[in-house]
Amino acid sequence: MPIARIRSFAKDGFYFITPTLWNWYYLFDRHNRWEILANSLRYCQRHKSLEIYAYVFMLNHVHLIIRADDAEAVIRDFKRHTSRALKENIRSTEPNILNLFTQKDGLWRLWKEDNQPKLIESETFFVQKLNYIHDNPVRKGYVLNPAHWKWSSANPHSPLQIAALPTVARD
């Protein structure tokens, strides 16, 4: 099955993406791993033109609505950096789970290749994905109200800078 990629003709478009951990292992909820994700995204915001319009960190994946001059490169760099940083974190805190991310060929892989990118081409689709992102922790039973999940743009005290909502094409 081919890997879904960010469209080359729309690299600077608005995208809904979902980076997901290999084997869907619950990993982020301990040892400051959400902070590693947040710090990497902050770096991309400051140095790689990343604009985040919505996000949520879950236990084994991240949902984002983003825009960047080259979104494909930003997400590649984000995944590369967090893979290295999280590997070191795991090595020092839970070395026994390193094997869960070691492939048959001996290579270590934290993230799935496919980010499931969806180009946002309408306001309706944007609002649908925004609501999906913000409701995710509620659907999973982590919180009763989306604003109560710390690692979400629904939280008024979000640890990440959220860009002003864009004007997208009307349906």
C-alpha cells in the first residue's frame, strides 16, 4: 500500500495530520514525553515556519492542523528529532520497551511512516477536524471537557502557541 504524502503542489496548504507510534504503543503519558513533543513543535514554530491551528497529544499519536512553507519537511524533521529524543528518554527510563520499536531488520522505528495527511480545502472540513481533535480526549474518557486536557489547543492554557484561525475557502 502506498504511503500517503503531503501533496507537492500544496506543501504550504493547511493540513490535518496524525503522526502515530509504531504498534500504537502507549508511550507519551510518562517521563516528560509530552514535553519532548511540545518542545520539538515549539522549535518548528520558531525556526521552520510551522503554524499550529489545532492539536492534541494522545497516548500514542498526535493530531495536528498545521500550515508551513514546506509542511512535509517540517513533519519529517519533527519526527526525526522526537524519535531521537524519545529513544534517549526511553533508554534512560524504560530500556525494556526499546525492543517494541525494533524492526525485523534491527532498525529502530518510533513513528509510522504515514501521517495520514488531509489537505483542508473547506471551512466545513476544517471545523470537522477541529472538533474531532478537541473531542478526542473526551471520547477516550480522559476528561469530561475538551478544555481540561492539558495537551490540547482546546485548553485555554495550552502549552503551545496556537495560530489565529485561518480563513479557508468557503464550501
